[in-house]
Amino acid sequence: MREECINDVLSLLSSYLFKECNDLAVISLGQIHNIINILVKANIPFTLTVNEGTRRFAKTALLTISVTPTFEIRKIFQFEEGRFTV
């Protein structure tokens, strides 16, 4: 990944959107779409895996941002309150 992309990743991680999601402890589908839009516009490789949840575990989304071939950043977002599985 080019140095500009690494700066974009760092900027994204420190942005209001991530801070807001951490403060709320849950995320909305609209916020997930905003994150995806930012990553696509910045040409940052990522994967998003959604777990539909169960009665016991909350619905979650796992966002993995590939910074280099050997380094990635992972963040778990919850769509609802409750426990989650990794």
C-alpha cells in the first residue's frame, strides 16, 4: 500500500465516524455505508463480514482493512446491544 493510502487509513480511523461508533457501542447500517464509501473513495482494500447474530449473540460486522500484506486492522461493530462472538 502506498504511503498516501496509509495516511488515508489513519485519517479514517481518527475521524468522527469511528469515534462516534465507539462512543455509541452500536452502529447503524447507514454508518456502515459511510465507512464503505470512504474506503472505496480512498481506494483502500478491505473486507466486511456480517454475522446475523442469534438469540444469544448480537448482530455484528467485522471490518478488516489491509494496510500491508503482513499488517491489517480489524474492528468489530455491533448492530445491537449484547454479547458478540469473534
